[in-house]
Amino acid sequence: MIRTSLKRVATDSRVPHVSIFTGVPGDSGYRVPPGWRASLEWLRRGKPQPTEARVIQAPVILSAAAWGPTQWGKRSAGSAFVFHNRRMPHLSILRSLIAALLLLFVSAASPAQHFNGAKAYEYAKAFAAIGPRWPTGPGHVKAEDFIRNQFKHDQLEEDTFTANTAIGPVTLHNFIVRFPGKKDGVIVLGTHYETNYPLRNINFVGANDGAATTGLLMAIADELRGKKLDGYSVWLVFFDGEEAFQKWSSSDSTYGSRHLAAKWGGDGTLGRIKAFLLADMIGDKDLDIQRETRSTAWLVDVVRQAAKKFGDERYFFQTEEAVDDDHLPFVQRGVPSIDIIDLNYGPNNSYHHTVQDTMDKVSAHSLTVDGDVFMETIRLINQR
Ligand code: ZN
């Protein structure tokens, strides 16, 4: 994909993610429930908090008060849990009681189980381990086989076609996996899986650019498999030929998505698509997803709402820009579409399309955020 314009829409309000419980930035394990985390943030910084956090604010204050005289006024960074007290024994029972109440409250306030970002990471790691996956190369054949094998028990369609690329005719392979739903209509999730032909002579494995979102969709498939979905059908599309063969232009890029959008336009499939969600480069440890300006407004709102449910708003839409990507052939045909993309990858974007794009720049935590938001977005679209 390529950036066509960049505009900052918010002052730099992004807060680096630090897990207060573990102290590990971007930790992929236990995650603090959003309301609880927001309260801790509030205690720490004295800043306004989202509405949902207010639910939990009362018992926190109550318990802090009951914990004995505290250094409440200090609100020093990282000390939200250290309630210094004079050890007044007669308060110990009350303390235990309140601790139990708090625990109860925290578990009640916890959102439903989180998406398994660790599994998405493992898929991505295995996929990136194939190595470079440029069309016509040996790694591409292995990548195709990986996808075929992954979905061998699912409704897998292989969409093979010859593209007239900048280097001549090339056989490309899109893959479509269908999970049927009870409602009439389809939600499509897409990613590209190949790497760049012009980068064939360096060890460019596209860990974030191609592999991470391939892993994400594979882990989403694990959530969808084996049950008749109550809502719309969900189709996963693994696009080939997103990258340019020579230099990015509207004719030298997005071969797979242009082909499929035209094909589905011809056979009436596009009319059944309620929403198309494209995932690109969102395994980045330092996740900051831009609002892509050609994306459909209501779909952007739904994704924002989904992020809010998990307290993940800070990762979404702090900046906006126009990005040419696999969603455009669908946008141009009137399909509600969004490109969920983080095009700021490494210092000065230095990991993008370089040998630096390796799995150590990708995190299971980011993939958990993505998966949570994709699954919740599907749920919200089904309710519309
Ligand atoms: Zn790329």
C-alpha cells in the first residue's frame, strides 16, 4: 500500500501502553480490564476518564479510604496500589472484606474473554518463517500450501488468475474461506499474504506486512469454525499481488483485490457484502492505526465503538490519511469498506519494506487488540 496524504487530526494524545499489573510494555498475557485500567490511569494522572470507568471508581475510592490513612494526595506514578498506612489492626477485617468485594467487582467489570492474539502471533511467525513470498518465487508456493493446509477442512476457494503485471503475465492466487451465517449477507475480512517482487533479492519476510494479518485471519477462523454463525456469513480473503511489481501505481498494485472486486461485481456477489474490513500492517508492537480517509464513515464509527468496548481507543484513528490499498476496488464499487492499517512502522517508518520487518517488531498484544476489535465489529454489524 502507499500513503497518499497525511494529516494529524489530534494533538499527540497517544499514551504508550504500559500494563500496570505486569509493568511489561505491550505484554501479551494478562490484560487489565479497561474500566479498571482507566481508573488506575485516573488515580495516577488525575485525568478525566471514560464513562465506563466510573462504575469502578466508587469502590476504588472507598477501599483506598478504608485502607487506612493513605498518601492519597500524592497520586505518584505507579503507586496506585501502594496504599501506605499506619497498620491499624482493627481495620484488617474491613480490608479483607473490601478486597474481596473489589475482586468481585473487577471480575464483574471484566469484558468477555479476549481474542487469542498469542495464537495469531504463532500463525504469523510460522508464516513469516517461510521467508520471502514474492509471486513466481518458491516461497510463494510454500505460502499457498500453508494457506491450503490451514483451511483444508473449511470451505476454501482458490481464485487463480493471470494478471498482466508490470513484469508481464503472472499467475496469482487469491484464497477465499467461507463461514456460513444464518442471516442473508456477508462480512468480508481481507489481508494480503505475499511479499514484494522488487524485494526478492533481500531477506524481506514481511512479518508485519502480510504475515501478521494472515495470522490474525487464521486465528479469527479458529473462532468462527465449527459453528453456524447467528449473524451474516463471514468470508476471509487472502489477497495475492497487493504489492507493486515495479513501482506503485494504480495499475501496478492491488492485482488480487482488483481482480476479485471485478469478478464479484460481475456475478452479483458484491451486492451481498454488508462490509469489507481490510487488515494491513497491524501487528506492529507500537500500534497506531490511522483513519483511512476513503473508508466508509459508518464503518469507521463501528470500529471505533468496538475499540471503545475494550478500552483500546488510543490505538485507533489518532491521525488520518489516505492510503491506497486492497479496499479501494471495493470502495469504488460502493461496498462499505475500511482499511484498518498502521502505516507508521518503526522510527521514521524504517521497518516498512526493509529487512527490519521481522517478528520481533510484531506483538501478540497488538494482535489481541486487532482480534478483539474485529470480532466486536462483526457483532456490531450483525446488530445493525
Ligand atoms: Zn507492503
